Amino acid sequence: MAAVRDPAGGVPGRGPLAFGPWPKAPEIPSERLRKALPRVPKGGRADEAKVRAAVGSLRLDPAIRREFATKGDVVGVVLSVKPYGSDVFDCVLARVAPGRTSVWTPPRVQRTAGEAGCSAGNAIDPLPPPH
């Protein structure tokens, strides 16, 4: 026989069901990423395998999604996680290019679901800031 539930959603004699807060999303270690990524001299070429190895050395939480792309002599990296109950991603982008390695977080409007802010394409060719 199935348990009888009261109108408040609980089980008679036990009270209403209680739920705790949403679990926290893991933090993306942007400063550790900045330090780990290789530096490529001007006139050189970024190596995706070395960039992947650098990201792998961070031993990130498995919930953090990793994305890599190479275009010409540039490697783009995305580390992202979608917090529970939110439509805005937490993400950090990196661009490893000859003469300059950059790590940044796109503006909130670009991190909203359906926007292109948290993509490897944006890491390689950054979008202009929103209005």
C-alpha cells in the first residue's frame, strides 16, 4: 500500500519535506590556469598538446567542462561549469598565441545560455564587449 501524503507535501506524522540549498558549483581556478599555460615566443606556434597537458596538470573538478580549439598558430581554451539553477555559465577563457597568453572571464551577458561567450571560438577570436 502506498504512503498517504498530506496536502502540504509531507508524510502524515513526519511533516513537510525539507530540501537543502543547491550544491555549489566548483570554482574555476583562473589564476592557476594563467600560471600553468605555456608562453609562446613571437614568431612561434602554440602547441595544443602542451596546452592540454598544462590544463590537465591543474587536476580540475570533473564537473568543469574543458574545450580546446586551434586556429593557425593560436590555441583557445574554455573551462566552464553551469551552476545549479542558473542560466549563466561560470567560464574562463584562455588564448595562447605567439607573444601573448591571455586568461579572462567574458561579461555576464556573453555567458548566458545561447550566447557565444563560453566557446573556444570566442577564446581564439574574442567577441567585442557588449554595449
